[in-house]
Amino acid sequence: MRTPGCHCRPEAHARRPGRSLKEGGVDPEALEGCGGRATHALVNGGAGVMVFLSAPLWLRNRITDRYWRVQEVLKHARHFRGRKNRCYRLAVRAVTRAFVRCTRARSLKKRHLRTLWINRITAASQEHGLKYPAFILNLIKCQVELNRKVLADLAIYEPKTFKSLAALSKRRREEGFVAALGDGKEPEGIFSRVAQHH
């Protein structure tokens, strides 16, 4: 009879007397001729129980690994409602869906926050008589490199600072209008009136 997990020749087991295990000893002839996997066969404290430390048995013994894997899934499902927070079959599906949604939400969060900042800046700039595109464009021309998050925070928590930024943007806009108009004279070679032929 072959011992599970021990890949030896059958004749090695046939020569092993049964009383040697009961007495706490191991017959050296029993291990004779075994391959490298069975050379690690030990007797567990002389109690008569053979412990095989071969690699195939180590790989097959996955009871503790499964326990900790289940506990890891249930740890992520503790805050769910219903049976999903304690039943593994339901929890593993819910946790998988939650991870997929979390991955998708990371990109959506950036988009939503940018929209929120733009809405706040638009509302604050309209209080000072400027539209959002003109406000941002003239700030860039003034070399004020503040991102939308900082501008939205200034609009909420520092209204006086935002008011000065709006005044700066408005002044730069008016300077642009004056520069575009020039001295008020029409350039040469431009017909500003429709010629009427008689």
C-alpha cells in the first residue's frame, strides 16, 4: 500500500514493518530507494505520525490560504448592506463590482471637479461684470498662472483677492480694446464707406 504524497518504489513500502511506526521509530529500509521528494519524511515528535515535507503536498495544503483570502474579501465588504457583508459568495461579486466602479470613478472625479471649479469661477466673475472666457484669457495675458482650483477657492474664501484679480483682468481687457483701436485714425488703404456711383 502506497502512502499518499510519497513517490517511492512500491517495494520500499513492502519492506517497512508496521510495528516500527507504533513504537515511535522509523525503519531505515522503509526510506531506502526513495526519490528526492520523500527524503524529507520525518516522524512528528516520535508520535508515530509521518510528516511529508515534499513540495507537492505543500502546494496542495491551501486551507489556511483560502481562509485568509476569504477574510480579505470580507474586509472590503464590511460596510455593505445586507448579506453582502458576511456571505462570501455575495461579497466577492459586490467587491469586484465596487473595485470596477472605483477604477472608473477616478477619471470621472477629475472631470466633475473641473466642471465644479469652472461653475464657481463663472458665478464669481459675473458678479464683477466679466464672463468666464474673458476673465481667464486676460489673466493669462497678465501672466497670472493660477489654476482653476485655486481661483475657485479664492472666489469662496478670499473674495477681496478675487475682486482684485477681476479688476486686473478687466483693466487688461480695456487696454486690449484701446490698443486695438489705436489713435482713432483709420489705416491707409482701407475703405470705410461704400462708394456710391452716380
